[in-house]
Amino acid sequence: VARLTSPIVRLKGRWVFTGLGADGVRHNYEILDRGIDADAAERLRDFERGDLFATPSARDIGQPVKRRLPDAAGLVSRWKPT
């Protein structure tokens, strides 16, 4: 579980964002654009800074901590501030 610390933005064929993990470490995340349809893109745009999320299907791809999700469904909302 992590807290979203940046907006989710689309850059050069991928969606990128950062999150602060429960361990206090900043993680960089990316989702490749090739598997994102219009509904998934809208779902990604609904996430805002401060939201808690989980990424059970993410895998580490580099240092500093960089993680890749296989698709937008891999980003699971846990809590949204009101």
C-alpha cells in the first residue's frame, strides 16, 4: 500500500506517477500505454494526490525503486480523502 504523491500523467507511451510506500520509500511507477483503452485512461485520471492505492501485480524494474504495472487494473484504489 502506498500514497499517491504526484498526479498520474501520460508521457511518451506510458503513464507515470510516484507514491510513498508504507516503508517510507518513494517509488516510481509506470504503466505502458499499449494496453490502456479509453475507460482505463479515465480511471487513471480519477486518481488524485493523497489517494491510497495498492499494486499487487507490480514488478521491480530498476534502481532507484522503479516499478511497472502490467495494466491499469493493477492499480487498486484503497482509500480517497474526502
